Amino acid sequence: MCSDNIRSTAHVFAWAITQRSTWARHDKRLCDQRGFLPYIPPRVSVLADSGFQGLRHPGLCLPAKGTRKRPLTGEQRQWNTLLASARVVVEHCIGGMKRYGAVSGVYRNRLPKTDDRFNLLAAGLWNFSLQ
């Protein structure tokens, strides 16, 4: 399993891809290890899924969670729907990049950072295909 943290704009362009991790890691742990969150300005909204719970950022937007004893209110459901509709843009960006098989599989070459170059190449091809 490979995990990447991919950021894109509202126009679906991929603009930042972190180094790949070839083992299963929690999203928050990867974000903490790579330390890219302090470089995001406070006025920028960070639309994240529930895998990033526990992060501290002024613009962090996480979905509301409900339990059996405390189900979600109508307002919280609307918030989750709004957040999911905005995040689907990023998910489409990830899916578009994974269409290039080099991004979704494990690259077994020994040259350093070649798999990261494939990620950047796939992001560039995805951005080019949107124009």
C-alpha cells in the first residue's frame, strides 16, 4: 500500500505531492512526519477527511462525527455534505493521477527518488489533461 498526501486547488489541479510511503501509515502521522502544515497560511482552508483528526491549523475543516448516543444534527449533516462535495474534487484528482499505473503501484527500481518523479510526472500529465 502506498500513501501520498496530495493537495489540489478548487480547479482540480494537483500542486503538491509529498514523498511516497510504501507502508500503511495513518494520514495524520504522515502529515506530522513530513511537516508541511506549518507552511500553509492560516487564511487558507484545509479540507481534510477524518483521517486527519488531531491536527491543529486555523483553517482546518473536518467532518462532524456522530455516535449512537449522540447522532448528528441536521446542521452537522449539511456540513458533512458540503465538505464531502468539496473534497470529491481532490479525490477525482487522485483518481486521475492513478490512471497512470506508475503512481498506484510499487516501483521497484533502485534509483533514488524515481518514484517521486513518477508522481510529479503523473500530476503534470493530469494538470495538462485539464487544459
